[in-house]
Amino acid sequence: MRKIEQTQDVVIELENPRASSPKSEPTAPGAALECEPRQGRNWATLLILLSVLFVQLLLIGLVIWAIFW
């Protein structure tokens, strides 16, 4: 993607520095996301959400236990 800015008679072309680097290059932005399988990331996200939900339920249970014990 190039931006072309014209000022009177001068044409300046600004190139996106990320456009030239391939995604397979390890240091390229977004390279880690391209290499990982999508299904594995879905399972990791699901497990994180379930663990957060479990901790919240545990804390609510402890508060109820502390009040009524």
C-alpha cells in the first residue's frame, strides 16, 4: 500500500515498511499468529475463560460461606 502525496511539482511516495517483509520471517509483525494453528488457540482461550469463571465462582462461594457460617 502506497500513499502518494503531491506538493506542487514534487511527488513523494511513502511505502509501508511492513509490506515488504514476508509473514514467514520470524521477526515480522504478526508472524507468531500466522504460524500457530487456529484450533489450539481456541482451546487455550476457552480454558482461560473457564478458569477465570471457576475462580469467580469460588470467590462468590467463599463470600457466601463466610457470611452464613
